[in-house]
Amino acid sequence: MDRWCIPLTVCAVALCVLFPSVKAKLKGDECEVCISFLKKFEQSLSENYNDLTDVAVLEEQLISACKKAKDKDERFCYYIGASDTSATKIVKQVTRPLSYGKPVEKICEELKKTDSQICELRYDKPIDLTTIDLKTLKVKQLRNILKGWGESCKGCAEKRDFIDKINQIKHLHTEL
């Protein structure tokens, strides 16, 4: 009995190393950028195209949509290889399943197996400017508010400068 313990243990360890189990089930808001972007993409396709089975057309449209993407959506496009600067190209792992109607959530689960960074992307929490005191925010957050509005603060050197700029243009970008 003792002569089989060591070989069986070595065999079991080898199997665990060679075939690791990957849990791909999504939990909570995991893959929120992937799911959101692909749902928007799928909806825009269904509004503009009748035949969604052509993988080449889907790939072309995905790359086109990624050229217009910003922030986290743009980062997602980079990860799947749909941007010009991407190092890898796994676009077909998105377009092929879309062509035969696979749910977006399942596509993102499969992408998670390929590159876990895809599901680590999260959208920034929106800041309610009507209730928050701008003085409590960090400069980076103040910059992001301006960036989200498509504004910049040239000559801003201190936190006070960013707060003043936001207060000056807040009425243009928020509903009262």
C-alpha cells in the first residue's frame, strides 16, 4: 500500500498543475464594462443591420465602435484587440459568438478565461455635484469631472483653481 501513495500523490499534483480549474462564473458587478459595452454594441447592430451572422461585418463594426469609445470602454477595446494600439487580437472571440446569438454575459465569461483583466474593469462611480462638497474631493477626481464634461483647466495649479473652474461651468453640464 505504501508503494502506491507517493506515485498517486505525484500524479494528483501533476494533474492539478496541468489542468487547473478556472471558475468563470460572473459574480455581482464583475465584467460590468464588458457586459455594458457589448450590450450597447449588440443593440446598435440590431437597430442598423438585419443579418447579424456575418462575422466579418461584426468585426468591422466592433472596431468602428471601439474607435468612438472613451475611458473604460476604450480600455476594454484595447484588451480585446479592437484598438489600433492593442498587442493581442481576440476580437473573433467576441464577434463569432455574437454572430450565433450567444448572450453577452456568456461571451464575457469566456473572455474572462482568456484575460482576467477584462472583467476587472469597473466604471467610475458618478459624483452627485448637487450634494457633494468639492473641497472633500481629490484633485484627480476634480480633473475627472472636467474631463467627463470635455473641459480642461489650463493654468490650474492648485485644488482651489479646479474647484473654481467647476463652479464656473457647472450650470452648463448639470441639470437643476
